[in-house]
Amino acid sequence: MTAAPRDILMVLGIPAVLIAPDDRIFAVNAAAEKLLGKNIEGRHFITALRQPTLLDTIEQVQREGTMRETRYLTNDGQHDITYRVTCGAVPMQGRQGVLVSFEDITPMEQAGQMRRDFVANVSHELRTPLTALLGFIETLQGPARNDTKAQERFLGIMGAEAERMNRLVSDLLSLSRVEADERVRPVDPVDLSTVLQQTRHSLAQLAEDAGIEMSLHLPETTVTVPGDSDQLRQVLTNLIENAIKYSGRGTCVRISLGTPDYESRLRGQGVRIEVSDTGPGIEAVHLPRLTERFYRVDSHRSRELGGTGLGLAIVKHIVNRHRGRLQVESQQGKGTTFTVILPLQGQQD
């Protein structure tokens, strides 16, 4: 028994349209109706498909009897969607029809765009200090060849620019390592109180120089989670360092570790680490994008303070690797609180 063309289309998991030799749509499946609209059977394919590149491709297939691919672009009201469209000649009614199928490749397109944006951002971040270095080298080799004071000043700036590139490369390598390990869940027991105390000690001088009062609040009992102690220290260092750098002189940074409790976002027992400051706060429009690579609330100030724009992206990936959650709350004029929620031993799955 031979299945009817319409029956074959119905079992396909992707949108598909069969165009008859008379240029009218002979059959569509449910997925195609959802994409293109209902009641398109019997209509001329030009009135249903519309996009010029797709129409040109169908007409080429009709003329040549071959198979061709093109793109079909649409929008679901919130996001752009890209389909890879395959058009192929099929025998039909003793003549030649065209089968048109649509494959959603939006995730691949988005990944490709993310890679292109990442390369462009890295190139931009490196170009600025490199241009400065090349300019100062040229000046030192020429007009400032015998100017000792100018040489000392330029070399200081060159050192700062080289250090900026070094920080960027270091953060890029760190981000790469974290992403490579993100699927591997850490299982070593980590005493969070010890990690917090070590981190606070390492940043005490930075806080003192910045005129920041830093306090640490720990529970009386030991809190242990499965994790990677070095990566968790990196998370805390990034969050506390940001709070110190961006709060402003005379403000306070409060670091606290909670006691284990049920966390709805983890659907199990977890523990909270909060890093709060009394700084100027962050506008609500920026909050959803804070963990994007190279996203900065204030680009000029961030660069002046040595920021690479990757710190919170690294934090996000490390927290994800620990199967935890990262939250941020902020009010302008009142400060910002970053909260890391980590699952307890036995709850990480």
C-alpha cells in the first residue's frame, strides 16, 4: 500500500509543504500551519510563502529538478527565528512537484553570532592598549629619545597598558577553563567559612586603601559543600573586589554566610553567601545583562579600575558548574547585593 503525500507530511517533525505541479499548495502538515498560517492549502505558493529568496529557490527547483537550500526568517513576537529551508523536486501526478521543509537553526545562528561578537570584543579590548603601546614606543624611539622625564612617564603608562592586557588574557584563559569543566560537577568537600576568611584576608589591604569598611559574618557551625575550593575562592574574590572598587570611599561591604536551609530555587537544601555594599547601586535596566561577557555598566570607570568585563561571566559559569544560583538585587543610592546559593552535600544532583 502506498501512503498518500499528505499522510507522509503529517508524520514529519518539522514544517513541510508540498507544492503541486500547478504551483498550488497541495498539502501541509500541522507544524507548517503553525509557522505559515492555516488554510493555505490550495493557494498559489507565492501568496503563502512570500519571502523573495525562498520563492526564487522554489522556482529554480521547478526549472532544474534539483535540490537547493535557502533561509527563511521570521519572528515569534520576541525573538528572530531562522529556518534552513530545503527544496527538492518530487514526482507527483506524473509531473514534478516541490517538497519544501523548514529546519529551525536559530540556536546555531545564535551560537555563531555569539562567537563573532566574542572575537570582535576581544579584538577591541586588546587593540586599545596595543595601540597605546605602539604609540609610546614610537615616541620613545623618536621625539622622547633623550627626554628622561618623558621616558619615565611613558614607561609607567606602558606598564599599566601591558598589565591591562595581561589581566584580560588571564581572565580569558580562566573563562575558557571554567567553560570546559562546566559539565563536570565538583565533589570535593569545601569548608565555606575557611574560604571566606582566606578571601577576606587577601582583600583586606585593597579595602583599607579604598577607604571601605569590610565585615565578615559567619555561622557558628561548619558549612561544607561539594565544590572546587579554588573556583569558589575566585567567585568570592571577584564579587568582593567589585564591591570594594565600585562602592566608593566611606561605604561598607558586608560578607555573610548563612546556615543551611531549604532553597526553592535548588529544590533542596542549600546555603547562601551574600556580598552586600552600601554604594551607589545599579540601574535596573543593567541587572539582567551583568553576567554577559564584556558588559559594563560604566565602561570608562571599569577600565580605569582595571576591569576586563569578564569577572561576572566567570562567576556565573563557576556557580553553574556547582549547580548553584546567582542572584543580584540593587537599589540606586542604597547599594547592591550579590547572592550565591550553593547546594549542600548530597543535593548537587
